[in-house]
Amino acid sequence: MTIQSLLASQLQTFFTQEFQKDIQSFEFQQTRKEFVGDITLVVFPLLRHIKTNPAVLAEKIGEYLTSNVKEIEGFNVIKGFLNLELSSAYLSDVLNKIVENPEFGKLPSNGKRLMVEFSSPNTNKPLHLGHIRNITLGYSVSKIMAFAGYEVFKTQIINDRGIHICKSMLAWQKFGNGETPESSGMKGDHLVGKYYVEFDKAYKKEIKSLVDNGLTEKEAKAKASILAQAQQMLKAWENGDEEVVSLWKTMNSWVYDGFEKTYQTLGVDFDKNYYESETYLLGKENIVDGLERGIFYKKEDGSVWIDLSDEGLDEKIVLRADGTAVYMTQDIGTAIKRVDDYNIDNMIYTVGNEQDYHFKVLFLILKKLGYDWAENLFHLSYGMVDLPTGKMKSREGTVVDADDLMEDMTKTAQQISEEHGKLDGYDEELKQKLYKTIGSGALKYFILKVDPKKRIVFNPKESVDFQGNTGPFIQYTYARIQSILRQYQWPEHQNESAYRPEEKERELLKILDQFPSVIEQSANLYSPALVANYTYELVKSFNSFYQNISILSADTEDQKYFRVKLSMATSQVIKTAFGLLGINVPDRM
RNA sequence: ACAUUUAUGGUGUAAUGGAUAGCACAAGAGUCUUCUAAACUCUAAGUUCAGGUUCAAAUCCUGAUAGAUGUACCA
């Protein structure tokens, strides 16, 4: 039970007794630094129920709480704000709650099953910076939801079929000379991506020569033989042509191996993969079924549509004239299959905001098809990651590759570490691991600390900061605490009730106390940014404490004990919080 | 054209309708014979514009301006 809910229930009693009013909600906030007190009740909203002078009412409430709630030991009133002071006993007890429970902040199970989709790559090219935002965000949300009481299943939908795949395959056949990841030493996804680019080059070259021979650009595009061959290949694939399917399987497996390595570097994993090639048929069945029930309608050319103009949206195609599936068809099938497979109550789709419209339509269609769980689908929409020069485009080679970026981050971490020179005598293998922890921590935190809705402009030249509000800043604080813990000898017995925390200590305790409610909020809003910013605030407060007050050479044993314990609790919460962001913390740095 | 979304110091960001808008980077001034200075302490600088609602607006409403995205038989 948080202090706020405890106070709320006391206040309810107070208002029933004193004014015969049943008031449900109360507005609390942290007391601002310039005033005395820890938690503040805003009295203004209560004036709607009770017509009186706010200061007088605040005074009354303050007296009641101070004498009836042992956690409150004092108060003051400034205008309509009632500032309450928490008792030292309550604050000290926060420490015990944390230290005794390694999972402090975790909310009890709510019995709900939730699937979180993220990453969702195409199998024709490697992952890039955009995927990193997606993966970091989706993975973190899945961790937060699990910590907030859901049973979570992490998944990705792999877009493993379509013309784009055939382009890579065709180019490999034409120009590859049998090159494999083994023969070239290239990571599988990069190898396949290379041929995707090769295709585009050959295609452009062919168009250019056609245009040079007097065709218009449009005619040239229609006539280009290499594209026609790719389309041919797609048809062959759909007809189950053995050779094509076998090549498809081989090249996809190269890509999967490559993705797996990237996921390992990023420290993420999935409970289940879905493949578009396995779900699009189910989608089609549902379209046919919905057509019979009059939810969809057929146009003269045979294509199937849904009319959503009553809902303020447009008409949307759900099946092509030639009967093949579109993106929507497949997503309908995938959603239904997932609910069948896992009996889930909720689902989160981590997908960029360019698809806001798509998901609006998807959820509406599922609802119209009569699936009541459609109400519980959520599109976790996030802003694009752009370069200073504009949008990233794979075909034009302007992408920031995920593997390259991770490597760069690790290198930067190494360089900065060496400048600091604090790791002398540390094992080389551990050092390498540490650089990865710091590098990826910097990148992930950089992404997660901002509101998902916001667009990120990423400048590869300026790279990611390691100072200020950053991942390494927080990791550094954690490492310093570990150093203290290594140096402290815990006493056998300790009488701890007597200690009264000082100002900096109280600050820290109050922030620690908020952790469970931060979890709750961030789960409600699907926002890792709240966890990130909370952690930052906690660390700021700790650093101020650390820098201004001596821990290991405190005046008394009691004080020393209390301060070490406070440090330990802080580091524990940092570790938990960073775990929810998918970031590791180091013992040294 | 319509829809969605964003707009906070020089830059990047924070703020369940609540007190004097918080923080970092960059700038300036300090702090290592004491637990790791990737830190700490201090200074300077900000809510796009015009109306409205409210005891109270960065936050809600209307309009304008600027950017991003979407409204494809692409995924």
C-alpha cells in the first residue's frame, strides 16, 4: 500500500465523519523543495464539495491526519496547499521493505495474459536504427508489463514473403556466384541485404539504358526485365515451385542467423515467432467469412473492401482482385491466430506511427468481425528515427546499421573508459563485456528516456552522450555503490530504530518510496520513459547525498549502517529499474 | 484537401489542470592528501502566436503558424 492510498482512505473517513460527504479522489503531489514537508494535498478541488476557506479546511485536515495517522508527524498550510511531514519511522521502514524484497516494486499478478509484438523485420535486409528503437521500446514495455502483474508473451511477426524477398533471391542467383555467409564470412542478414541493394542497382541501370533508348521513365519501369523476373519468381513461390522455395528457405535461414546475433547483442529474446507465410491464409478465410456475413463487399473487379466511412475513415481494401492477400489480410489472420494459440486478453503492437491509420482500421475490422477482444488491442506507436539529412532509406544506403551502431557504441565506451583509466588490473574479457554494457546502455537509455511519440533525429557524428542524463551516468552511480558495499563489513547485530535520517537521506527515501507507483503509472501509459526519468531522479538525489555526506566515515556506527543500507537499497532499485529498460548495470566502471 | 501527431532556455528534454516551469548538454565560476570527479556546488538563459474556459493553463477548447506522418490492389 502506498502512502497516498493510505492517506486517501483516511481522508475519506474524515470527510464522512466531519461533513457527511463521500469523496473518492484526492490530489497529492510531492512537496516542492522550497517548502517544509514531504507530501502535499491540494485542497482547492475539495472546495467543490465543501464551501469554505481553503486554508481553514487545510488546517482541519492537517490536524486530523497528524493525530490519527502515525505516518504523519507534522503539517503546515500555505494557501490551499497542505504540506504533510512523514515520520522518520515510516521513511526508515521503506529501507527495510526494499532490502528484504529483491523484487521491490513488483505488482501482484492480475491474472491477465498479454502479448507484446515488437521488432517485426523483413527478411530481405539487416536491422537498422529504426528497429533498435522499436526493439528497445517493445522489449522494455514487455518487461514493465510483466513487472506490473501481467503474464507476458513476447513475439515478432516476420515478414518472410513477398516481392522484396524475391528481389534479393533473384540478384543472388544472377550475381552471387554461390556466395554464402560461410564462404564470405559475412553475417547472413548483411549478405542478403547486399543482394537486395544489388537488385536495385541492376534495376536502375536497366531503366537508364531503356530511357537512353528513347522510352519514357514510366515505360521503362514497366518494361524492365529484371523486375518481371522477380514477379515471376513470386508467382513460382506461391505455386510452391521446389527450387524457388528451397532457395527461399536457405536465404531466410541466413537472415535468421544474422538477426539472432543482433538480438543477442541487444540482449533481447522472443517467446514465439509468427511468420507471415503462416498466417495470411487464415486471414483470407476470415475475409471470405466476413464477406458472407455482409461485413465486407466485393467490387466489380473482384477485390474485397470494407466501408468505414461511418466511423470517419475511408474504404479499405482487404483482398486483391486476383484473390491474393494484402498487409491487412495477414494482420487479421495473425491476430486471430495469436488469441487462439495463447488465449491472451490483451495485445500490444509496437509499430511506428506511420502505421497509425493501419492499426485503427485493423482494430475496427476485428471488432466488426465480432471479436470482443479487439477492444483490448493497443498500438504502441512511436516516432520515426531520422538522420539530420532526412529519412533513412535502405535501398539508397542511407541507413544506420544496427550491428555497426552497436559496435561503435562499444568502441566509444572503451575509449572513454580508457581515458578514465579506472580499470587497471581488470580482466580483459570482463572489460570487453563492460564496454558492451556501457555502450548499449547509453544507446538504449538515449532512446527510452524520451516520450515514444516524439521523433528522434539521430546524428551519427555527434554520437550518444555519456555525461549528464545518460545511461552511463546511472551505471556509474551503481558501480560506485557496489564499491562501497565491497568495503563495508556488515555488523552482526544492529539496533536501527533510533536513527533519524537527515535531509539528503530523507529526500532519497522519499524517492525510493515512489518506485511502486511509478511502475503502475508507466504500465498504464505503456511508457518506459517514466521509469527512465524516475531512475535519473533517484540517481541525481543519490549523487548529491554521496558527494556531500560521507558514508563509510560517518560519525557513528548507527549512521554508517543506515547510510550503507540506504546506498544498497538505492542500487537495488537502480538495478531493477534498469532491468525493466533492458539495460544491465556493472559492478565496476 | 482531409486526418493524425509534434511545438518548452542556444541544443536535447521533464512537468496526474495546481505553488516561483524541473533537468542535462553547450557557456561561465568553484570542488579530488577523505567512500570511483562518467560526479558534485553555484551563475546565466525558456512554454510558437491570438483568443477562450477555470479559483488556477505549458497542460483543456477554438483558430493560426511550422514540421512529421498518413489517406496505395506496398509491407
